[in-house]
Amino acid sequence: MAELFAIDNIYNLYKGNQLLVTTLIMIVAFYPLLLVMKKIVSPSVSKIAEKKGKTYAKILDSNHFTARLVHLFIAIYLTFWGGFFDSLINATSIQIKNTTITLYLIFAITTALLTAINIGVEMYKTKAISKRVPTGLHTHIVKIIISIFSILSVFSHIMGTSIASLFASLGAAAALLTFVFKDTVLGLLASLQLTFQDIIKVGDWVTMPNYNADGNIEKITITVVVIRNFDSTVTTVPTSAFLSSGVQNWRAMFEKGGRRIKRAISLDMDTIKICDQKLLNNFKKMEAMKDLLQKDPSLFDAKNGITNIGMFRRYIDKYLGHHQKIYKEGFTFLVRQLAPTEIGIPIELYVFTNDTNWVNYEWIQGDIFDHLLGILPQFELKAFQSVINNK
């Protein structure tokens, strides 16, 4: 019995059955390492994730993180042992073995990378910043690039040629595929430009009259952009259209914090006149005109021939200058008289509110024009209003 386990006998046994013995050693060594991966490494990663929050642990579990680690470990393990069999098998078996291991390694690395991206995106979505800086389109493009390179790597290995040579040999086929999938290719190129130039992103309010789209972007993909209109309908616009047709993006308005009021009141030209002293004295009593009275008293002297429309423009300027919801600096602040038309003389306000919320903005704008229309009689002015004869 002792002679059976003698060094010489063991060596002779190994030498006569090298392939079988090497395979057994590889299998025997595999299970303890696999056990370490499943029972120590993977649970340790999960525990670290749980310390960050249960949500992170659920994300890892839903994306089968442990399974991806095991596949990657097996691929690396087989790659390590692959060289030990080269001297024990024939050339055909070596080629089959190398191809199988390489393909499995490409599969394991690709799935691991895609899973890591998915996990990173889902974890990022739990952060508040994800609402301001979404990464859905960016990661989608990255995953497509990874998948393309993986497929090319597979064909490159099977055909025994470099990826560069494969690109050259596929030139005609690529041209045909580009023609067949023209919209997809245009969408991909457009999405890359939209991404890197930061033209649009999820959550932006955009307006595209050509597509009757006016609302917030809900989703950006390679081929289409989904817009939720303010009437709750949904419009899908080709991604490439955002470069060819143009888009009005309101994001800058929200980022800067000012929303424009550009509206006019048309005054009846028959009510415009030179102010008499009595009317000018009434203006002196207005709160908004006190600063102007101190700064330029001559305006309130009837000898200077100031008009009621001129005083009304100055009143608007002072009234808005004291308005807490209107920017006085950093944005255009303009009260101007436009050219006379068949519906009177328009007095236009071109100012910005410091509240960009749509509802609040409409209330601010409405209150301002309510006040201006209500105070017109004190300037002995009337807003123009056409009379419809129903006879």
C-alpha cells in the first residue's frame, strides 16, 4: 500500500494520465473558490450596500449582481487554467477550447459591464440630483457601444482577423445596413449631439410648433423623444428632428430665474391730450409718482405740455419699479410705446418676473394689468375696444 503512494508511482500515474489529473485538479480547486465567491465575497458586497440603504441592496439583487460576479469569476478561472491543457490535447481541441473560453470571457465581461451600468443608473436615480441631471440617454449610448464592440470581438475571434480589418471588410455591408436602418442611425447621431451639446434633457419644457408639441420631455431614446403636453396628451418626436427642425427650450428661463412679460394695452387715441394743471395735481397725489415729483418737478407743470399718455408711461415705470415680483436689474426692464395701429396706440410692457412658476406667473401678470386697466380713468385715458354691430 505504501508503495502505491510512493513519489515515483504517483509521478508515473500523473505522467500517464496528465489530462485526467489536470482536469480533476482544476475541478477540485474550483469549488472552494466558488464557495468563497458565493458565501463570502458576494454577501460582503451586499452588506456594504445595505449600510448605504436597503434600496441599494434591492438594486443589486434585482440586477442579479451575484450571478454576474460568478460568471466573471468562472471566465477568469477558465482563462487561467486554459494554458495548462495546450500540451495535453491536439491542435483542433486547443482551438475549440480557446474559442469557447474567449467567447465565454467576452460574454461575462459584457454582461458584467452592462449590469454595472444598470446598477449605477438605478442608484443614481435615488439621488435628488438625478432630476436635474438625468443620465438615461448617456448610459443607453454607452451600452450600445459596449454591445457593438462585444459583437465585433466575437466575430473577430471566430474569423481570426482584427477588428480594424473586420470594419474594412464590412464596408459594403455597413453601407447597406446604414441605408436600411437610416432612421436609427440618424437618431443615434442626433442623440449623441443632443447629449454632448446639452440641447435637451428629461424634464425640460420644450415647444415644437411643427409637431404641435408643447410640454415637458418625459423620455429620450435613440429614435424618439416623448413629450408630455400640458393638455396631458403625448407627442413622440424623432430624435433627429431636434437638430433639423429646431426646438424652443425653456430650461434657460428656469435656470436664470426670470420669466418674461411681453404684453400691451392699446389706448384709444381720442382720449390722448395735453394735461392741464388740475390733472397734473392729481398725479402728484399718487404714491408711485412721488419719486418722480422729487426727481423732476417740471413734469408736473402744465406749461411744459406733457401728455396724459406720457405720464401714464412714467407711472407704469414707477409702479413696476416698486413691484416686488419684477426684476429691476439683470433683466430687460422696458415700458415702451409702439407704433399707432387701427386699434389704438399700444403701450407695451417688456419685463421679467422673479417667479418662473407658471401659475404664479399668470397671477402676477394678471394683477399688473388689472391694476393698469383700472387706473386708466385717473389719467383720463381709455383702452381701445372695438364695437361689434350685430344689426
